[in-house]
Amino acid sequence: MKIPTPVAEQLLAPGQLDESMLQQCLHDLAGARIDYADIYLQSSSHEAWVLEDSIVKSGSFSIESGLGIRAISGEKTGFAYADSIDPAALTRAAQAAKGIADQGGDGKAKVLTTVTTHDLYQPENPLSSLSESKKIALLQAMDKHARKADPRIKEVTVSLTGVYEHILVAATDGTLATDIRPLVRLNCSVLAEQNGRRERGSSGGGGRVNYHYFFEPVWLDANEANSEQPRYLSFVDEAVRQALIMLEAKPAPAGTMPVVLGNGWPGVLLHEAVGHGLEGDFNRKGSSAYAGRIGEQVAAKGCTIVDDGTLANRRGSLQVDDEGTPTQHNVLIEDGRLVGYMQDKLNARLMGVAPTGNGRRESYAHLPMPRMTNTYMLAGEHHPDEMIASVKRGIYAPQFSGGQVDITSGKFVFSASEAYLIEDGKLTAPLKGATLIGNGPEAMARVSMVGNDLALDTGIGVCGKDGQSVPVGVGQPTLKIDAMTVGGTE
Amino acid sequence: MTEEVKLATMTAKEQLQPDLDRAVTAVEEALAQAKKAGASAAECAISHSRGLSVSTRLAEVETVEFNQDGSLGITVYRRHKDGSQSKGSASTSDLSPQAIHATVEKADAIARWTEADPAAGLADRELMAFGYKDPSLFYPAPQSPEHAAEVALACEQTMLNTDPRIVNSDGAHYSSHCGFRVYGNSHDFLGHYMSSRQSLSCMPIAKEGDAMERDYAYTIARDPSQLLAPDAVAREAVANTVARLGARSIATCSVPVIFHRDLAHHLFGQFAGAISGGNLYRKSTFLLDHLGKQVFPTWLNIHEDPLLAGGLASSPFDHEGVRTQARDIVNDGVVSSYLLTSYAARKLGMQSTGHAGGIHNWSIRADQKHTTAGLDALCQQMGTGLLVTELMGQGVNLVTGDYSRGAAGFWVENGEIQFPVTEVTVAGNLRDLFANIVAIGDDVDPRHGVLTGSVLVEKMKVAGQ
């Protein structure tokens, strides 16, 4: 028995499939002169609970299961899927997918061999880790806490989501891999009102853990004993803090100036400005601003950027990627020098390198492609205070709402949800509407100080590419970029 | 010829019909189960889509994908002592009676946990689209990988051979899908309609010196005969892409801005968000209490036509079964309708406007004096300013109206394009932006649920070097 029982029970037994049928299907696919083919089985349960107006007003639950079959011949890929897992669906999808082939292949699938994976998270169902009444009580407690925090808080929305997913990959190269993936997220969003002005603040987090994670104590102040509270309340406090600060925010300036980015979630800059441009598909096709530049200096000295899918319990982590390759700690940029791309099997083979465990897909109904996992920059030596003090007039941006990149020109944009003006080395007014725009390679060349305070985000990232969404992590120490365009109105 | 087309329609529809019949049965089954479980009300929907998409790159087929999706979603309501209801939702991709049974049970179990909400429930019975007419959204189209590949390859061939500066390609993509939507609820309303959609796009990459630029062009239509020719799509994409070469930033300034027709719909999409019920009852919009108030210039009207034949945002009923109807959204610049679901309507003490699931074909209309014949004339009218052809990022805050997005486009002087612009932002407040629209081009973009030409705005802050 090579397939672990829980996965077999979830994915194979209901449709009366077994390993030999997967092996036979792969033989049939290989026999059709295909270079590579794989079968992806997936079953996932998803729940969401939402509180608004102080009542838990909606709850939803869904189960999705299905299979996807991909057949590759040279650079061509045929893909078909079915929303059921049984022998008939397997045969139908295989027939459709292999229609693509017209060359190559040795006509024999390798014998399936189990891939040894990491042990990064517990294979237990988060949805059942807390009773329904406790889930509801959790949302209500957060609502109460927010409303009590400040009379200016007028609306509170809290959402709790959990996913429990089983996957199995079997491929003609002999890969047989399975993974059981929990994923939870808790989010709090508040609306504050003062003198007719309204502003929102939001905060949240999660990871590949169960719901008890939200009840763990976190330190409010590292210097003070007994100043701890459960994590779910810290999300509320953060959302309230942001909304109240925004009530005082002034319009952001417009123009080019030094920018200090906070640690943690602002690593979304690296994700946009650098990460996407280092995905294997864009580089194989030569469509990335970083294509053909391995070995070159593409960022300032002192910048080391990694993508690491092996961090325990992290939102972007996976034991194996969606092609059955164990995830890795991949160094992308080392002391400013480009040393590696992120690869799936197809692009790795076509570029003559090894896959890096970055082949990911949104679901069985989507094709895998090179994607990020947890992407972050390693710490430097500067104290964040010293970095802010070094700026005469600029912006400090500790929170962002999201970003976007054009990987061909390298141009990126992202929006600060919390920002401050720096004047003569000191933080002064909070700012609203600060959008930052730049060019990936140029911005990274202008990194002049790297902080000693590396932090990863709290577990909220969703990355979209070609219409597919996957959970990711980002992180960085505080960073100073000497010149960036700030798109305010003043 | 007419006969052939009719025959093809029959065949394509006949292929979908058995699945539609099964879906209708599944929805009826789910509603019956919910009733049996003691639900005070229930609603159920299935959206089914099937088709294929083919990507080519450097004139070779790269991927062929076959798609088929359609899960059943049910919402079950349970009445509480005070008369209000709580609700639970569940969905399944398996339409077997056992799976439907389990799904209804799950939704019902959730409805027992969620709290009573006075605003929860189905839309009112008298709003249901009983006796609705089929909206003519289904057009037969070839659905073979060979045909799809032929179209995409033809597009890419032209794209690669039109201009020597096109050195690479992110490919061409053709997709063709058809499907249906079934919706039923415990008011004994059950409606369904079929639809189809095909699209072709391509993305060339141009290079000059070390700088690379990419852009794209696309065509989309329910009726395949309304698609632009592959050749035309390719030429537009190439023109867009090479025009970007040599782009540079500009000095920070306040100037008039034209939003090109390709993206002008975004502005009205943000307006739609600002007058939608969810944001209104959450007080999360800068257009709170703006019904009956002036938001746009007096010469601007927005009309909604949900039953436009072949319309990309047409539908005879919304996601709650509410009959859709033609209406003015903006009349002489004044907001004349909010966009409400039944839930938001109850929260606001109003009635559903049939907007569960979104808007239905808006046409943005200016009076004759403020309609400009084409983009060139609009540039002439602007004189000196920025023509925006690309927007990036999420810098729009609907709570405050604050707007700051990354932009690329062209610098215009004396009505003539001078050079391409990149790495700038355009910023302001949507309130001012809407009020300060100066003119709208007649170059209406047919590829959206919002039908508008290019939009000239009096002044915005452009941040650059």
C-alpha cells in the first residue's frame, strides 16, 4: 500500500479507484507518444462564517472534488478535467488530454514510487477542530471587543474560513505523491466614523493550522510581563488602530522621494517587483525583465531574496507542490546577484534545470505553473529607527493593501493602507491614498538600507496569475529605497 | 445559409439540453428536500459552463484545455420565533440525489447555527420573473480544438509578421464556452436560460534597446459572427505594443486626463460599486445618501438594458429570481437608482432593483454637445494632458472616494500624441472625477457590460519624477 490510508479513503475509495488503475491510465497516456503526463486528484471541504451587524448572519460549506489530467508533448500541453473521481471520468479526461500529442515519448510510464515529503503541518481537519458554537462565540467576542475599543467604531465585519484538502499526484515519470493540507484564516474589518468622515481598517491572519491557533496567546509588549492576549483579539486591535489612524490621515504627496517600507506584509513589494519576474515560465519564454540575467547584479548588494515552501505551518507552505515535487528553500537573489528561478516540471525540463517545488495550481480544474510559496528578503543590519532617521523628506509605509506587476516591463504598483510622512528623520502626519509605482530591477537597485527586523506576514496573502488564485506568504525586514514615485494628490 | 445556422443552433442546444434537464431536476429535488427538512424558505442555483480554450505561442499550439463546470448551491432559511430567519448555504459539484440530500442537510445544519437576521430571506414573491422571456444569449459556435487552434494561430501569425520590433510573444488565446443558469426558490419560481461566449486575444512583446514592452488586444462576443477578425485583433495588439516603446515618466503635474475607451468602463464600475446596496448599508461608500443627488454633469445619463439581445451582461432575472427591467441609473447627472439585492433593500427600507449578481448592460450617454467624434477629436479637445491607456493596482477607496492608480499612456500636446508615458500615477477623488467629466467619445467599446467611449476629465494629479 503506497498511498496513505486517509488519502486513499478520501480520494480513491468513493469512486472505486485504486493505484493500479492510476498506473494503467498513465501507461495508456504514455502509449500515446506523450513526453509526460500526470493525474491530479483533489477533494476539498471549505467553510466560511461571517459576522456583520453583531450577528453571525451567514455560514457556508462546500465540497469540491475532481480530477485533472495533463499530457505534455514537447512544449504542447493537453488538459481536461472532471468534477467527479471515478474510472469513467479518468478515462474520459485522459482521452481528451492526450489528443494534443503528435510526437515523442517512449510509450511507457515509470512504475509509481512514493515521493518522500516534509512534515510541515498536521494532517487534521481544521473544520472540526472547533465546535460550531465556539466558532460563533469567537466571532461574537471579536465584534464586542472592537465595539468596546472605541466609540468611533461603527461597523464590524468578522469572517472565519477553513479549508481541508486532500491531493494525490501520479505521473508518468513515476511520481506518486500525496498531501493533506489544512488552511485557516480569520479576518476583522472595522469602519470608524468621526465628524462625518469614515475610514476602514482591517487585519487578520492564519496558516496551515487548526482554529486553536487563533486562541494562542501573543505578546502585546515584549517588555512587559503579563501583557498577553489571545491572537484573535490582536487582529481586532490592529484593525481598530488602522481605522482610527486613517481618520486623521492627510492626502499623500505626489512625486519622487525616498520610501521606507515596514517589515512583514510590505514584502508584497518583493512578490510583485521581483518574485513574478523570476517565475520559470516567463523566463523560458523570454517575456520577463529578468530573462537571461542569471549571474547578473539585479538588486543592490545586501539584498538576498528567497522563496521557501518548507516553513512549518505557513500559509504559502506545501509538503509537495501540485506536481508532487517536495518544496524547497530556493535562493533567488543572493547579495543582489540573480542566482535562480522558480520552476515547475514543464519549464524546468525545457530550460534544462531541476524543478524547484514551485509547480502549483488553484485546483484540479486548472493547469499547474511556476508560482511562489513564501517569498521574503533576509535581514540586514540596520535598526528601523536609524533608517527613518536617515530620511529628510519621504514616506514610511508599514501596511499595504495589494499590488500588481507587468513582468515584461518590470513595472509595478502597490497601494499603502497605512503610511506616514517622514520629515527631518521623524514620522509626522499619517497619509491616505499613497500609491507607489516603480520598476522592479530599478527599485531593487535603489535599496540602500536593509533592516535587522525580518518578519513574515500574518498569513493573509492570495496571489493571482492567469486567473488562478493560490495562498502565498511574503516577508521582509524594514527596507529603505532611495527613490520611488509616490502617487498622491498634494 | 439561414437553414444551416438554424440547424447548428438546434444541434448545439440539443447537446446542452439533457444537462439542463438534469440541472432543473436537481434544483427541484434540492428545493423539495429543503421543504421536507422544515425550511421556511430555500433557493437553489446551478451555473453550468463547458467549452474549450486553446493557447498558441510563437505560432505553435501550446495548450488545449477542455472545461466543464457547474456545481449546485443551495441556501436554506429557518424561521425563528420573532418571525425573522437565519440562513445556511452549501454547495456540491455532485448532482446525484444522495449528494444533493447531504448538501441540503449541511445547509440546514448551518442555518440552525447562524443567528436570526430580520433582513434575511428570499426576494418578495411579486418581484419574481414569472413568465420571463428567453433573452437570446445563445449562439451556436464551432467547438473543436482544430477550429480554435486555427483562429489563434491566424491571429499570432499576423501579430509576429506585422512589425520587426515584435520580437517575442506571450501568445494568442481563443476560447469558446456555452452553458446555462438555473435558479429556483420556494416561491415556486424556476427559471433558466442558455448562453454562449467566445473570445480571442493576443499579446505581442516588442523590444527596443534593452527595454521590452507588452500589450494586448482582444475581442469577445456571445455571437461568434460579432467577433473581430483574427487579423484585426493582431494588428491592434501590435499597434498598441510598439506605441509603448521608449516610454518614460513625466514631471509631476495637474492636467486633463483622457481614460481610453479600453478602460473607461472601470470608472463607471467604481460608480456601480459606490451605489451598490452592500456598500450603502455598510456605510462604506462616499456616495451614501446620494439617491436623487447630482454626481455627474447634467448632460450625462446612464441607462441599463438587461434584455439587450446578445448583451454580455444580459439576464431576464437576477440571482434571486427578481425580474430585471430597463431603468435609468443616472438621469441628467442625478443618481436615479441604487443597485439593490433584496437583502440590502430590506436593510435600507427599499425594494430590490434586481441587482443580485451585478449590473446588466449599462450605456453611458452624453448629449450631442458633449459627445466627441472619436479619440483623435477628444485629444484635440483636451489640448495638453495625459491619455491613459493602462491602469494598474488597487488604489481605489470606495469609502472615501480616494483614487490613486498606476497608469501608462501617452503625453498629448496641442491635441497630438507626443510620446509614450509610463511609471506615473493618476490621482484625485472619484467625487471630483465624476463631476468633472468634460466629454465622452463616440468610440464605444462593445466588449463590456458597461458600454462607454473614451472619457475626458477636466483635471487630475499626475505623479511622476
